[in-house]
Amino acid sequence: MSFCDDTLLCNFPKCRTKLGGFAWVTACSHVFCDQHGSGEFSRSPAICPACSSALSGKLDIVRTELSPSEEYKAMVLAGLRPDVILDISARALAFWSYQVHQERMFQEYSLSRAEAQLKQMDKVVTQQNQSREVELSGIRGEIASLKKVMEEYKRKYSEVSERLMERNRQYQKLQGLYDSLRLRNMVVGAGDRDMLPQPGRNDYNIGVARQGTPQRSPQFLSMAPSGDGRFFSCLEADGAKNFFQYSSPARERGRPYINKH
């Protein structure tokens, strides 16, 4: 704020708004907006909100218009001696300079406070950055170790995959051998079953073979020149009879068993 500024700021600590229209001026050189002035100075006794001074005089608190009309300007100091006019003007300028000085001090205080907070925040941020750097370095180390572990797992996984593929190939080969052996055993088993003797049919064939075989083979004779030679000679009567006569196995099986004893 400078002397060329045409507005003042409310001295209420939580307000700090630009003044316009009407303002409340105190004998302790403080000025307040119309809202806070009417609220604070309506109580008795009145106390300045800025410096806590007691304002008990009749003219210690004045509500003034900040933008007076031309008629007011022409008549407010009319008829006063020049020394009175200069005294009033000097006091008004002193009030203005005090407000400017207070505003400058307030701004300097706010600036120093902001700088202190900034330094404190900078210190805190620096400490946090250092701690973050330490954490990041630790995390980078963990990431590097985890990468090594991951590479080791990848290598083991590739080895296990190769072993599994080899085992699968061996399994497929053994499965093929097993299937071929099973088929061959099935074929051999079927042939063996065909070659095994059947209970009814084999007994019949064995009986026929036993009964149909002659006890003595006939003797072949050479043909005489005259052509009246015999093919068989020296056949016994019983042998020839047994050779051409045999009993049926079916008839023998159907014949009841007679116990002679």
C-alpha cells in the first residue's frame, strides 16, 4: 500500500477486505468495515478489535463516508482558520501514514512467516526426499535380487520343461510299444484258443481215429502178368472184419453203461 492508493483495508484480524462506502474510524488510528464496526461497537463499553483499547469518549468512534459528495467537501472545512485546516489535514495524513505503516509491517510479518514456513517445509521435504531416496535404493536392490531370482526360476523352468518334454516323448514311445505288444498278445492268444481241443468235438475225433485205424496194414502184391493177381493177401478174417466194421462214437456215447459186476 502507498499514498497513492485510494482504499484502505479493514483492520479486523479475520476480515482484511478493502473498504468502500462507510467505515468506522477509531481514536487509536484503526479503521474497520461497516459490517464489523457496527457489530463490534454496538456493545458497551466499546473495545477496539485491533489493539483492545477502550473507546469510551464521544468522538473516539466515528462512522464516516469514504467517498463524500462535493457539497460535503465544500462545506466541511469552510470557515476554519488555515492553521486549523492544516492541523486537521496533518492529523488525517498521520492517520493515513499510520495505516500504510501498519499494512507494510503486517505484510512484512506475513512474508517472514511465510518464509519461515517455506524453510520448514523445505527442510521437511528434504528429509522426506532423503528418506525416499534411501527407500528407493533399498527397493532397487530388492528389484535387482528379485530379477536374479526370476532369472534362476526361468532357467529352472526351462530345464523342467525340457525334462517334461523328454519324459512325454519316452511315454509316447513306451505307449506305442505297449500297444503293439498288447495287439500281438491278443493275436497270439486268439491263435492259441483256436488250437486248444474242444471238449465234445475232440473226443469224437479221437474215438473215430482210434476205431477207424486197422490193427494190421494190408500187404500190397505185385500184379501178375496175366492180370489176375490180388491187391490184398494174407488178410486175416478177423482183421478184415475189424477194418471194415466200426461202431459210431455217437452210438457208443448214447449206449447206457452196464455194470457187469
